[in-house]
Amino acid sequence: MTLLTGDSALLMPWHGPYDMILVDRPYGDTSLAWDRRVSGWPVKACAAQRPRGQFLIGEGISP
């Protein structure tokens, strides 16, 4: 298993296809630099998956 952390727009195209994608996306609720909405991310994530891969969206995942 390989766990990638970072900017998915930069990492995903180069490391796929994936069996599972787990995301805890930014919601754009604060003024912090990392908390910005990313347009089109679901389409990009689905394109990077294997045909029968899993796509899981978390809400408030913490380590």
C-alpha cells in the first residue's frame, strides 16, 4: 500500500491508477491558504481510478 499526502492535483495524475481514493476535501470556510475549494476534483479523481475502484469522501477526518 502506498499513502500519498499533498496536493492531489499534482500527485494523482502521476501515481495512478488507484484502487481507492479517500479524500477529506477543503470546504472553503476559513481564510486559511489551504482551505480553498478546488473545482473539478471529483472528475479528476474518478479519472485516476481503476474501473472498479472505491471513492470515499470523509467529513472531518483527523489523524
